[in-house]
Amino acid sequence: MVVPVAVAKVIRVRVSGEVDASTVDLLVSAIEPHLDMSNARIVVDLSGVTFLGTAGLRVLARAERHANRLGSELCLVSPSVAVQRSLAMLHLLRT
């Protein structure tokens, strides 16, 4: 008997520094290549981020929607207190 085994697809992306309009393209280029994987978990480590502006929030919201359409999950982990405040506004961008 052959039993299929699900292999977890986990992608970890570490982000650092300030994420604003002038640096958001770096965030896009780090996350975008992984968004077309179905049934994957994309873990975005924000522990090194010192500032997350609205441009970064928009990218994360779009990335989350795109991943969800493919059955994947975008997980944001380890945000600093300053970044947590910005992420609190993310729910406004999810609609």
C-alpha cells in the first residue's frame, strides 16, 4: 500500500531595516517569487524591521490575498513594538 505523504512547503523570508516607499521594492522582490506556490506557508520574519510604512503594509496585504487565493498562508512573525503598531492597521487594508 502506498500512502502519500504531504511535504510541508515552508518558505522563510527575513526582512530588516526600514520598509517604506523607497525600500518597498526590496520587500516585493523577497516575497513575490514564493507567492505562486500553492499550499505553502510563507513566513515573513519582521524581527529586524525598525519601521513599517503604509507602502510595506499594502505589499503585505496584497501578498496575503494572493497567497490565500492559492491555498497558501502568509505568516508575519516577530514584529517589534513599533512594527506591531503598524500591523494593527493592516486589517484596514485587508478589505
